[in-house]
Amino acid sequence: MSPRRVTLADVAKAAGVSRPTASLVLSGRGRELRISQDVEQRVVRAADELQYRPNIVSVGLRKGTSQTIGFVSDTVATSRLAGDMIKGALEAARERGFMLFIGETEGDAELERLLLQAMHDRQVDGLILASMFTRTIKVPKSITAASAVLLNALPEQPTPLPSVLPDEVEAGRRAARVLLDAGHREGIYLIGEGPRVRDVTRESVAAVERLVGIREALGEAGVKVAGGRTCPDWQPEHGLAATRDLLRTARPRALICFNDRIAMGAYQALDDAGLGVPGDVSVVSFDDHPIASWIRPGLTTVALPHYELGRKAVDVLFAQMNGDHPDPDRLGEVHRVPMPLRTRGSIAPPAG
């Protein structure tokens, strides 16, 4: 049998005061209403001894807030990589005295509907609807019943909800610039997607935006992409096959891989061909997956800022909850979070 919850009436009885007096003292209004210091001390001491905790639900009903945020995602909570989004959101919420309720849909639209309804039933003050990878989504109509933010997702149709996304276009530019800064001007190939935007094979916001950024940065420097190989999936075995296919007809000086798993396969294909990284071929990639620091040489990559994405989503949500929208044009705004470059040992000036 669970112990009975200590109530405000228990504190008042132990302190020898009325329940309203105990309530005023514990809400910090004792001095304002000229309650004596002796009475205040008795109430505080009784509350400490009884380990009294206020009923958050009751407090929320009086103040019109539940001090909670709902976080509904597809597979963020169970993803080793994207889980830092939740960590960032948790810490940003906790700093404001809020709790995070987390629900996972595994991509099931009906489960998503039920989870959102459950969040509304618990009167959360705001909602974050998150995706493990950047994609376009159909925004449920019910989500607008509370302040809400899309995290790592863009709406299929126009919506007033703000979105928080990694800055993938700038990430593509950074990946290209690090090769340019090392002196590469020729023999730059893409592994995963491209070389043209219309060659993108995946329904992926990241693929398109990374490619746009790469082409922009190279184009501004007067450098052309030498070619590319697409991958049906961004996994090591496909990076291996695509790079092997490239090596049959070309001798690359540098590879831009569309994620670190593809780069891992590219490393293997280069080694099989007797080519070293970075002495013969420089390699740069995206995501900062743990394998980027495990493989040798360490892989230079543009990191997905999962933790910062989670924090930013909470910041944007609180701005919305506080009515911080002086400019109506800001509704539906897309907030881009920078993707930092992780410099390791996979890039060198072109040989010869």
C-alpha cells in the first residue's frame, strides 16, 4: 500500500495554523499579508519535516499552466544519434521549471493522433512534434490546440507553426569550403547523391539542401563537381559499392560523402584500391556519427547539432507561449541551427 500524500491541511495542523495561513506562507505571501515571522517559521518547519510537496495539478489549475511540455516524435527517443535532441529539450525545459512528457509514434499516424490527444488531455502548455531526420510531414490539425513547434520537420502545406531545422545548406557549403581551403580544385566527386540536384534519389530534405550548398560553394570558387555516384541507401555497403564503381573509371582527388556511414564504405573501397586517405584522396562527410572518430584517419565531418536543435525548439516554443510575435510575418518561421565542422585527419592538399 503506497503512503498517503502529505496535504496542505497536514502542514497547517502540524504548525497549529489555519489552512489558508499555511497556503499564504508557502506561496511566499506571508510578509505581504503581515503574517508573523514566528508563524512563518512554524509553517516552513512543518512543511520540511513532513516533506510536503505542493500539488502541481492544483497549482496549475489556479495559475492556468501545467508547467509541462509534450514531446512527440517518430523514433527520436530510441535513436542513439538523435536522442540528444531530447536531452537538449529536457535541459532547456528544466531550466524554466518545466517537465517534458515524451511519446514515440514509430511512424504510426494513428498512434501519433492518440499521443497528441493524450498530451492535450493532460493540458500541456506546449508541444514539440519531432522527426529523427529532416523531412516534410503532414501536420495534424489537432496540434494547433496548444502552442507548438516542428522539430527537424517541415510542413507539407503552409502552417503558422514555426520549424526548427539544421542548416543543411550551409553545412554543404562548409564541406565544400574545407576542400577548397586545402587547395582542391579538380577531381572532387560526390558519393551518395548528385552531382546535379535532379539526380537526388531520396525523398530527403538533407540530401537536396546539402547538395545545393556544395554546388553553391564550389561554383563561387569557379570549381566544377567532377561527377558523382548515388546510393540507394546511406549505409556503408552502398558507399563501398558506389566508390568502387567510381574508381573503375576515374581517379578522384577528393570525395564529399553525404553521411559518415557512406564515408566508411568509401574508406574501404579506397583502401582496397591501394589509395590512402588523405595522402591520395581527401574525404569529407556529414553527421558526426561515432564512426567518424573511430575510423583511421579520423573523418572530417559537418556535425548534426542534435542537442542544440532540442534546446532551440524549446526556446522557440516558449517565445510562442509568451506571445512573443510582434511581427505577424514571423508565423511559420523556419529557424536554422548551425552545423559545426569537426576537423579530423581525412583532408590534405592534393597530391602532386
